[in-house]
Amino acid sequence: MNLLKLKVPPLILVFVCFLLMLMTSSGTLTEGAVTIRFTLWGAISLTAAAVSLLGVWEFKRHQTTVNPMVPKSSASLVRSGIFQYSRNPMYLGFLLFLLAFGILLGDIQSLLVVPLFFCYITVFQIIPEERALQDIFGNEYKKYQREVRRWL
């Protein structure tokens, strides 16, 4: 399993999940729900974009890397802004985008990809990142982990 840790860039994973959702979608729901689905898709997508971009902005503001493939290159532990509420706002935003897309497709089968993304990104991206950050920032990061949830 170590083979997958920090190996698949999260944006590539999101793209693969979008494709899986399209491939598994049966599109069997009635047209009457399209307006509601479109509205939910828009609202959740805007929230997802805001959450993700606020995370990127905070990283840039603190002049630390946004590259999730090399967490050991982190220059500072960011605890301000959106990072006061989630340790992983960019991944939370990606998850919300997938949820919104599944709602837009209007299909339960496509929504099953969302928990798969959640599990994969937690095990193969977030946990290895957390280990690297703990090595770099020690007790300061442990304290941050106790104070702020991983997702929300």
C-alpha cells in the first residue's frame, strides 16, 4: 500500500473520480428534478471553490508550498483563515465538487464515488502529509491536530 502514498496528485484523482462518476451514472431520474439539482450543484460548487481557494490563498500568504506531493517542503504551519476550521480545506473543496457533480448527475451510483475519494485521499494523501508535518513541526502540529478537525 505504500506504493500509492503521495503518488497520485489530488487534482488527477479528482479528474479520475469525475470520469468514474460519468461512467457509472445511469441518468435515470426524471427531468422534473433538474432545476433543484442544478441549483444544489451551483450552490455546493461555489462553496467548494471558495473553500479550496481560501486554502490556497492562505498557503500563498504564508509563503509555503501548495504542492501536496512534497509535504516535507512545507515552510510554515498555517493555522489562520480557513485553516482554523479544517486542516484540509482544499481536499474538502474537492470532495464538495464531487458531491455537487453527483447531485447534478442525479444518480445514486455516481455518488458512491464520493466516499471512495474520501477514503483514498485520507489514507494515501492526508495521513502521509500529517506524518511529514509532524516530523517538521513536532508538538506544534500535534496541538493543531487536537484543536482543528481533519475535514470539518
